[in-house]
Amino acid sequence: MTLASVAATPTATFQALKCKECGAEYELKAQHVCEYCFGPLEVAYDFSKLRGRMTREQIQAGPNSIWRYRDFLPVATDNPIDMGTGMTPLLQAKRLARRLGLKHLYIKNDAVNMPTLSFKDRVVSVALTRAQELGFTTVSCASTGNLANSTAAIAARAGLDCCVFIPSDLEAGKVMGTLIYAPTVMAVEGNYDQVNRLCSEVANTHGWGFVNINLRPYYSEGSKTLGYEVAEQLGWELPDHIVAPLASGSLFTKIYKGFREFVDVGLVADKAVRFSGAQAEGCSPIAQAYQEGRDFISPVKPSTIAKSIAIGNPADGVYALDIARKTNGQIESVNDAEIVAGIKLLAETEGIFTETAGGTTIAVLQKLVAAGKIDPDEKTVVYITGNGLKTQEAVQGYVGEPLTIEPKLDSFERALERSRTLERLDWQPVLV
Ligand SMILES: *Cc1c(COP(=O)(O)O)cnc(C)c1O
């Protein structure tokens, strides 16, 4: 590894790591906490090279992945790890909109992101590309499930050694979706916050690249692409309102940063975008602070089916709070039954099977509309961040069952008649 590969190249836009609290600047190495005030470090850029020069056409001529926005991301290489991550569909959701009473509703569908069907592929593609630039040969993460899937898959592709840490009570699909790539998997008997604390200690002693710990400043920048893509896919325009799930709060703050950067370099016109966040009631420290008018987060012990967003002590919680407040958005929470209903509603109206985080977001959307907090005329984008095939336990017992029949026409006809009778009786699976 040469020194030049570690530092930003002269043409690169990313310049330093900068403390979000005190503004102290650091070299572009693997570090996430300020040595003076313990604030979080963020990547600082010099966009003067792009301002007024970077064109929409240049971006559109780039790869059909997050790497079309490479000049806005903290990597120096011309050959980033590209598994086709990003550029997921932005779908106009007409049937869901009609059901809710909205006029202009869009779904950003990261349930079909590549390679592991969640938005985490964005952050990991950036983190592991940077990890290679910094000379790491072993990568790791503290995960609620999706991050482990993504880190293991993309590390396999890049030929990096991988060891991931997860809480031991994760859904079967999340565990298998990691094991298949043959990393070392540590199932920790504890919740995510305990996993994260353990990983901070390991990061200090082992010299590994933890995507969401010492590489966090680079990792988190990957979420900006959720902002860039929506702006591009809306025809180079910002929406009026976005609704997104909150775990650590990082993704939410980076969508905001992505929109601001596109305005800054002149790719889209400025506009006031409202930012609303979704949490599960069983783990809603940010929503509670929002509702109680507090500007600090009181950590909670998670208990919800929405495990992928169950972070009791969210690292970027206060920044998410601040964005929701200053943009005139909302932060709401919903209970587990509402989350299941949200998953089903999205599936039945739009043909998208999302996981519990997506169910949370849809249920919060519904709650905000019912409370008059979303104007039907607003162009609203809902971020669906993960895939339902990974959390099948959540809907087990809340969907219908196949009609088992003999391989004979009359058996089929009888079953069809029976199912129509059930429909006439307005049969619904019971939600408990
Ligand atoms: C990790 C995750 C989130 C939230 O991420 P943060 O950036 O920590 O807020 C949302 N949805 C899904 C499916 C996730 O896996």
C-alpha cells in the first residue's frame, strides 16, 4: 500500500475527517471519534471543483450503480467494489396512495438492492472499498442482521477476510444470509447495543476494519446515494416530504446531506424537504425524545419484532431529531401489530414484500396521514430499506394458507368454490 492510496488524490473531493461537534480535523484514516470532544467524525469535502461543472449528463453516463456518484463519495480509486449496488426502482405507488388518501406517493425500493436485498449494500460497498484503500485485510461489523449479510457478501466478492458480530436472537433468514458467505460469525448473547460495545473493544485490539465503527465516517456516506438517486429519478427534483426508518439515525441524516450537496453543486433547485422518521414502539428512543420535546436521547432496551432497527442507544439520534424538527417533519412510532399490518398493506397494494423495518415505515406513513401530518398534495417518498423474505417469522400466521388439492380438475373446482365462500364471508386472518 502506498501513502498516496491512503490520502485523497489531488483531484478527489474528499479532504479530511471533521468532528461534527467541535470541527477538529483529522487525516483520512480509520477513526470515528474526536480525540478532543468525543464527537463523531464525518467526511469533509471540497465541492468547489464540482460546483457548476458536474453535469446531470456526466452522472447519467456513469455506471448503473451508486458509483455514478463517485465524486461525492469518500473513495480515491477508479475501481470501487461494484456489485450493482444502488439505482433501485423509484416506483409511483398509486394503489397505496389511493388507499391512504394521498396524491403523489413514491416508494424507493431497496428491498431489491444488490447483492443482499437491503440498503446496507450501499454503505458496505463504500466502506469496503475504502477499507481496501486503507490497507485492511480483515473486515468486520456489529450488526442487527442486514449489515452482517452485506459485509459478508461484499467481503467475499472483494477477497477480504470477514468476521461479523450479531445478537444471538436474529431471524433465521438473516443468519443464513450471512453464513452462506462463510465468514466467521459471532452470535453474541445480548442485544445490539451490547454487541456494539464489544466490537468497539475488538476494534481497539485487533486492527480490523469495522465498517460501522472505525470506518463509520466512510460507511455512513454511502447512504447519501439514497438522496441522490431519488433526486435523479424524480427528474432532477427534490421531493416535498420523505419518510424513512431510524435505527442509529445515520441513514436519515445522510439522505438530508445528499439532498443538500446536490443543491450545493447546482444539480437540483433548492426546496424545503420535510423529513419524517419511523421507529418501532418497542425501540423508539428518538421518537420519544421528539414527542417529549427533548434534545437528548435516553437509551432504551429494545423489545420489538423490528430487529433490524432495534438500536436502543442511537449514535446519530440527536442529529436525526434536529433534522426532523428544522424541516417541519415528524418522528413517530408504531407497535408490532401495526408493523405486520404495514408489511401486508405494502404487499397487497404494491407487490412489494418488505421486512419489519419497511412495515414500520409504512405504518408510520399511515399514522402521519391519518393525523393530518402529511398533506395529500405533497410529493412524498417512502424509503423501503429491506426485504421480507429475510424476516418471514414476522408474518407467520398472519397470511393465508395454500389450498392443498389433488392433481384433478374437480378437486381444484371444489377448492376454488370454498375459497370464494371464504371471501364472501370476508375472511381475514386474525391479528393478535
Ligand atoms: C440498518 C437498517 C436501517 C437503519 O439504519 P440507520 O442508518 O442505522 O438508521 C433501516 N432499515 C433497515 C432494513 C436496516 O437494516
